[in-house]
Amino acid sequence: MAVIHVLDKHTAELIAAGEVVERPASVVKELLENSIDAGATQITISIESGGVKLIEISDNGTGIEAEYISTAFIRHATSKIEKPDDLNSIHTLGFRGEALASIASVARVELTTRTEVDEFATVYCIEGGEEVSREPGARAVGTTIRVKDLFYNTPARMKFLKKDSSEGTFVADNVAHVALSHPEVSVKFIREGKLQYVTPGDGQLRGAAYAVLGREFSRDLIELENQEGVYHIAGLITPPKSCRASRSMQHFYINGRYVRNRTMMAGMEMAFKGTMMQGKFPGGILLLQMPADLVDVNVHPAKIEARFARENDVFDVVYHAVKLALAQPGTGERLFTFE
Ligand code: ADP
Ligand code: MG
């Protein structure tokens, strides 16, 4: 007869961590979301060996009060929601209370944090889910988290990682998503010791796009904005003449969160219909703001898919915004360029 038993805490923890932390890029995504949720206006990300050896993220957010640091590393511990009802109106990027616990169970983590009410910072170390040390330290208000040797204690998971340069590229994609969806935050990205970019953090999407995506792509992007009822959309799209052979330059965000979304894609592509050649796709960065209770971001653990209560409304606001932008006279030449 098979013996059925409840898994020990450590084993259960490692399984749960696998849901959240698949690769260095997932760690970076979670940590960046935490920095944004903490109100940071400046974030620096540095990775070594594609993030496997080191991920360091530093922010000027609120920090974590000394007495709550160890709690933050417990699974399902969060400051962002309290009760079932709160799930219907999520105003933060995070809410599951799983990231820090998951990351700490499969890496060596050093957290240095200080809030406005703390006299000094605390340096807290946790490895493989076990608290290692806690000491006073120095830093301005905010948080620095260093994640070292990801998957050092789970060799099976380590084997599924791609080579460092590929992992680094996945990280870069996630950093780009945060930089583009939060132009009000200055994002500095250092990859293998080399500075990749710093976004201005002045709230202007064009400046962020210029830093992240480069001059060539950003130069003649067309601005768009539209409000329909409770939906607001802003962004930049490529002029029809610079449409591409793939959808790789389509970036969709809902309430500051990167999403893969067929409705937004369809709205944008339908509006371009007749202006581009067959087999070409428009590019764009579309930032949709809408009431949290009309979108379910809870569908998938990686939170990349979204479900809408009123899909047609979303299609319409996107479609009309793009149509309007394309209808402006001189679209393509008129535009302000970076020189
Ligand atoms: P969640 O983000 O879902 O709440 P996490 O495990 O990512 O769960 O984080 C746990 C808690 O730790 C957060 O709710 C927040 O209070 C705190 N926290 C994490 N990162 C930061 C940060 N960079 N600045 C301030 N507080 C943070
Ligand atoms: Mg989080």
C-alpha cells in the first residue's frame, strides 16, 4: 500500500517556489514590482551571469520596517491586501505575498532596507529559506536586495536554465517592460557590468522609449491618447511605413502591468488595416488605465494574461485611439525627433 503523508515544510516550500521563480527574469520581475509598489522613483538593476550569479535591485521606495523584515519572507505575507474582497480591486502590482518567500528558498538573499522611521538600516540575510543573520547597516530610505546563486540548492531546476546570455536577455525584456510602463520612474539597467540605459523618469513615454528601444525605433513614433468612459489609453505607435515583419515591437500594459492581450492587439491591428502591406505588423507601446474591478489580473500565476469584464469596450478604446492618431495630417513627418 502507498503511504500518504504531508510533505515537510522545506519540500513543500521548494515546490511552491517553482511556481513563482522559473528563471532569473522572474526574480527580476517580482522585485521590480515590489519597488514600484513601494513608490520608488529611482530603481537600479544590475545582473551578473544573466542573473544566475547575482541580481541586485536598489530602490528609493518606502523601505520595510525593521520589525516586519522576517515576516515579509513568509509565504502569503503581504502588506497589499487583507481580505477576499480586496482581490476584486487590486491597485498594486503584487498581492500574492509569495515572491520574497519563493526567492529566498532557492537563493542566497541579502536585503538592506530602511524606512523613514528607522534610525539606521538593517541588513538581513536569508539562504535557502533559513534566516542567517541580521545586522545594522547604512543606507538612505529605500531597499536594496541582492539575490545570489539562484537555484544553488535545486540542481534540477538549474539544469533547465539556458545559457547566461539568453537568461540575461529575458531579464532585459522584463526590465524594459517596467521602464516603458512607468515613465515616471527612472530605471537604470546594468548588464554584466555595462550600463545599458537610464530612463529619464520625467513621466514622458517618448523619453523612456528612446532610452530603452533606441533612437531608430523611437524616432518617428506617433503619439496617441483617448478617453472613453472609464478607460484611458495613452501611448506611441509606429507610422504605417515602419511596420515590421513580426509583432515583437508590440508592448501592451494594463494599469502599469505588462500583459499579452489579444483584444488590445486586435484593436490596434484593425485600426492599421489598409495602411500597411500584407504580412506586416504595427509596433506600439499602449498604456491602458481602467478600473481594477473590470479586469482580472489573477488568471495566471505569472500574471501575464488579463481577462476583461467588457472586452468590446477595451477593443473600442484602443481601436479609436489608433485610428485617431493615424488620421492626423502629416503623420510620420510632422513628428518631433530626437537629435
Ligand atoms: P507581495 O508583493 O505580493 O505583497 P512579496 O513577497 O513580493 O509579496 O513582498 C512581501 C512584502 O514585502 C510586500 O507586501 C511589501 O510590504 C514588502 N516589500 C517587498 N519588497 C519591498 C520593497 N522593495 N520596498 C518596500 N517594501 C517591500
Ligand atoms: Mg511582490
